[in-house]
Amino acid sequence: MAFFRHSSIIRVALVEDDVNFQNELRAAIQTASDMQLSYVASTQKQGLAMLQQPAANVLLVDLGLPDGTGIEVIRAAHMYWPACNVMVCTTFGDESHVMRSLEAGAAGYLLKDSSSTELLMEIRSLHGGGSPISPLIARKILARFRKDEEKKSPLSESNPIKPEAQLSAREQQVLQLTAQGFSADEIANTLDVSRHTVLTFIRRIYSKLGVTSKTHAINAAREKGFIR
């Protein structure tokens, strides 16, 4: 374990069994004056044990580990390092792995096709409140939303929705992405609309749900079954 430096340094932890990826990330971080690689684990067991140490700022997790899945590490990190931003770095791009990772608490999902320089930029983005997601993964998330909408009837007899509280399919997409930690700019890029349009959707959502904050909007939407 490396000793922590000044608090302005982004402390990075890595759970990855690929030695080459470990070495590439270590070399890249050594060139960055604002980062420190504080922990490296090669297995699920080591990753879970690592969470007993002082928290890092950013946790990068591979999903395919020799003794299990990185998703368990993500779930545990959500409990033991609640302030840490978690990002998946993996070769798995299927819908199941993507959705399970996001539901477990990951705030970003990158496929291993980025350069070291790009990865450092994504770490900074994640630490700054962003949700870096590979374009292919973003398309899978939107496809999942569309699939869910096709299955959902306009009104549910078991959970009737007042007409004034109905949200459009696009408003539900915006709210779901907001609940997953996306910023307005990231939602705009994902949905291919302007930031102004996203903010308009958010204002409409607040008005329809009768709330004044993101947290209240997410809770109200979950209660009404608009989002998961």
C-alpha cells in the first residue's frame, strides 16, 4: 500500500488481474501529477480485503476476475467506500454485465479500448462528478430503456397513475440517467439533444411530480414505477 499524499491528489485503486493493464495504468499515473495509484488487487478476494483500508477516491474494477466477479467488489465498495467513485474497466460489453454493474453502484463503464491518456482523462471526469461511459455501452443502455418502454403499458391497473403525473418516455429516460449519476451535459450527449432541452425535461419532471430537487424526483418516480 502506498502512503497517501496531499488531499488534492486523486487516490486511485485498481482491481485487475491483467498484469499488462496494471503496469500500463501504473506507468500512466506516474506521469500524472494529480494522481496516485494507492492500491492494486488481482483477485476478488484481494479486492474485498482492500476495502478494509482507508478509502480511495476512484476505484477501477474489472469484471472477470480469477476467483469471481468484480460486481461483488462494486457492491462492497458501495458499502465500505460510499464516497468513492467506481468505474468498470472491462472487455465485457453485454447488456447483462452493464446493467448489473450500474445497479451494483458503478458510476462509469469503459471498455478496454481507450489509450492510457484517455483513461486518465476519464478518471478525472469520474472524480469530478461525471459518468464516463463508452459509446457502445451508452447505446446498450438506451436500447434497454426502449425495450422496457415497449413492455410497459401506458396505465397499470395495479398502480394507476394520475394523468397530471404522467411522464413521457423521453422524460423517463432523462430521469433514469439522472438517477444513475449522469450530468445534464452527459445526458444531452447520450440522447443527442442540447443541454437546454435536457434542463427543460428536468423542469417538466419536477413540475409533474410536484418536487423541487433531484433526490425527491428520483424517489417519487421510483414510488410511481417510472424508473427502477
